Amino acid sequence: MAWIGKIFGGGGKGKEAIPSPQEAIQKLRETEEMLIKKQEFLEKKIGSELATAKKHGTKNKRLALHALKRKKQYEKQLGQIDGTLSTIEFQREALENASTNTEVLSVMGQAAKALKAAHNHMDVDKVHDLMDDIAEQQQVADEISQAISNPIGFGQDIDEDELMAELENLEQEELDEELLKVGPTPGAKLPEVPADSLVPEQHKKVKHKEEEDKDLAELEAWVAN
């Protein structure tokens, strides 16, 4: 696998420059692309040799066997590339994770420094004192609001039960006056009720009363004469 060393700058003399994680990841991706293309080429060669072996078959066994041998060699190379791709993929994922972790740690470190700088301007004791002052002033404000909302000089010495009893008496007097107003007024003539509007039984009673009144009037006239 000397070609892998060449890709990553190997084979030279002296101290080698260490690539950054991003550079190494990029080179691994390029290598993966190259190996995938190699795989596609070998798969086509294997298919071609297999077709050749089938073509000659029993007609020319020598050519058929040579085609199968080349097919086996290509399959062996394909298997090696599969293993190499798995190793490269593992390395690339490890580098990507390491790069991500490095970036995350860097950001967290910067955030910690910024938080520390912000806290340098704060005194915990002063913060507690400030919160106590706020709570105390809030309590004072509540007491002031309560004091302002209470009425002064009006209704302080008045019994609520006594007021309710007086109100009930007034309501009862007003109700009595209304009932008296409903009664018939002396000398007032009640409206006549049409006979047709009465139910049959009531109509009979009215007619019978009229007949009795008429007979009584005739009797009184006869006695007077």
C-alpha cells in the first residue's frame, strides 16, 4: 500500500508536516472516490471475463480457463479494495468526530471565558443585597396600595347588619304601598266584560242572575202599587 503513503505525503526524508484534520479528511475522501472508481472498473472486467468464459465454453477450454483465471484475479483485487475502503471510511469518520469535538470544545472554551469575564463585574453579595432591596420595596409598595385602597372617614363606624335591616324595611314599605294601589278605587266603574268572551258555564250564570234581578224588580213594582 505504498500509494497510500504517497497520497498522504509519505516517502520523503526528514520531518513530515502534520496535516490538519480538515486536510486529512479531504485526502481520505479523494482516496475513497478513486477506489470506488477502481471498483467499478474491476466489476466491469469481471463481467467481461465471465462473458468470455461462457462464450468459449466447451469450444475452446483454454481461452475459457484463462478468462476465469483473470476473473479470479480481478475478484481478489476487488476484495482488497473493499477492505481498504472500510479502513479509510473508519479513519475518516474518526477524524470527522475528532474535528467536531475539537470545534465544540473550542466554542465551549470561548463561551466559558466570556461567562467568566461577565461575572468579573458582578459581586454575589451585592446581587443578594440588591434582591433583598427589591423584595423589601415590593412589600412597601403592596402596603401603600392596601392603605390607599381603604376608605377614610366614611362608613368606618356603621353597622352593615343595621343598614341591611333598614333597607329591608324600606323595601317592605314600598311593597305595601304598591299592593294598596292595586285595590279598586271607590266610585270607579269597572269595564263591562262582553258576554261572548265568557265560557259557556259562566254565560249561563250571568243570564240566570239577570233573570232573577228582572223578576225581583217586577215583584217590587207590584208591591209598591
